[in-house]
Amino acid sequence: MRSQPPEIARNMRTVALRAGVSTATVSRVLNGSGAVKAETAERVRKALKELRFIPNPSATTLKYGRSNTYGIILPDLTNPFYPEFLLEFEDVFVEQDHEVLVATTQSSQQKLTNTVRRMLMRRVDGVVMMASEVDTRAVEPILNQQIPIVTIDRRRAQKGCADVAIAFEDGYREAVLRLKALGHRSIGFIGGTEGLRTSEIRLQAFQQALAEAELRFEPRFVRAGDYRVNGGDAAMRSLLRQQRRPTAVMTVNDLTALGALRALHALGIGVPTQMSLVGFDGILLGEAAFPPLTTVAVARREMAERCLEALGKLQQNVGTRGPLLSVPVLLVERESTGPAPRTRT
């Protein structure tokens, strides 16, 4: 006969009986307390392993008032940046013995409201909100329960709420200076959806980078996209319909750059011989493009670590205004950028 798998224990009394200790001792070992003799702790750990003990998270929450679960709200999992960041986020939080509850909004206010309700039911210890463009009144129930919130790129903090910002200014500055060194003097920009604060922040960072490089900002070389491939394609085609074109184009994110690259290929414009192209985010797909995409890469793991740091500071006193932290970026130069053409295309 096939042997039956050992029963999974959920009751600390069972573990305590096996180890010959009290349930309080089992609890101390589970919580990493140093108030247990090494020999006793080893005996308890052996019993835990033999019984395949699984703690009851609900009981832990009721006893200590903490669930050890953190929520993360993402706007869109179809953009590779978000699942790639989520992998790092989960690694960082799990390394600290935290659970992660994931939700998406798809820019829907109703979906955000449902997500907030779900996280309150799970009694999360904190929330990271990347969907920063939605009406933040929807998350007021979280703040009312004194649960700390960390936003991404709102660049504002308030009572119970911190923010982690991506250093767009540094990234665009580094990219513009590199393009200038390659001989480019007319640099265009494909931005994000008009009217969004994050789009305005990135466009302003691009303008600031041009000013610091002593290059002229030309509004006719700017187009709005939608953070997606099709938006980048349409915006690049619009730029190319002009009699005078930029010799290089920077974009709001990598998906936009990939769309722009598709348009350039379709219209027979050589990259980088006739036009250089720079993305932003550093998604893995950019390296597989043809030619591989030059991009400003966001340090995803550091971004996750800053979120954890901000939550930790808020938890010390959720009644205070949260910190404003930032995440570094790095220019990754690949084959989509090269010397400016001698004659304008």
C-alpha cells in the first residue's frame, strides 16, 4: 500500500505535545523570540517540520492586530514594466516574511473601490499604489483605518501617505547629453496621455534636460502618445509627416518607443542611421527589439526596497506625513542610438 502523507498541523497544541513544550514556547519560536533555549527551539523546529505546521493567519491577525500582508495596486499588467516590477516587489517583501496581495485597476474607479474593500477585509498592514492617476478619494477608507499608503510618482506626501518617485530628470538629462555627444541637436519627444500628471512630469523632465544641455526645445517635435505601442506608432508617423524632422526621438516609456520603432521600420527610416530612438523603463522586451532599444532603466529592486522603507517609516507613526523618496535610473545604451546623420531626414 502507498503510504499516506503526514497530516498538516494547524493547531499549536499538536506541535507543543510533539515537542514536549507549552504552546507559548511554540509561539515564541515561530515569532523568532530569543527567550527560548537553543536546544528547546531546535526540538520545536523539528516538531514543526515533522507535522508540516501551517500557522493560521487569521488567528495571528486577531491576536497581534497585524496580518503581515501588504497590498500592491497596479494600473495595468499588459505593460511589461509592471509584472517585471511585481517580481522584484514580491521578492523584497517575502524576504522579510511578508505576504503580498496583488490587485489591478485598469484605470477603473469602480475596480479601485472594490480593491480597497478587499484589502480592508484582509486587514493589510500597508498598501503600495502605483495607479496614482485615479481619484485618491477612493483610498480614504484605508487612511481612515490608519493603514499606511505609499504612492508612486505623485511626488506629494500627506498624513499617513508617502511617495516614491522615479528620477526622470536624471534619466532624461543623461540621455540628452549622450545624444548631444553623438551630434544630435534636434531631439523630439513622444509623451504620454495628455492631461495626466505623470505625463506632465516626464515632459517637464525632458524640457529641463534640453535646457541643461543648452539645446532648444521645439514644440513641433513633441507628440502625445498613450504609453502603448499603437500610440507610439501613431505619434512617430505624425512626426515623420513634417518637412523638417528631429534626428533623435525620446519617449515616455519603452512600449511607446517600440511603437515608434515599428513605424520607422514600416516607413523605411533607418535606425539609427537616419534617426536615433531612446525609451524609458528598461523592460526586457527592449533588448529583443531590432535594433535593440537604448533606454533609461528604472532600478526595480531599489524601487521595491524604497516602498518597504517608506511603509516602515509610516508604521512607526502613521499619523505623520510620510517621506518623499526617490529611485535611481541608468542609461542603457544599445543599437537604436548612433551618430546624427550629416543631412536632415
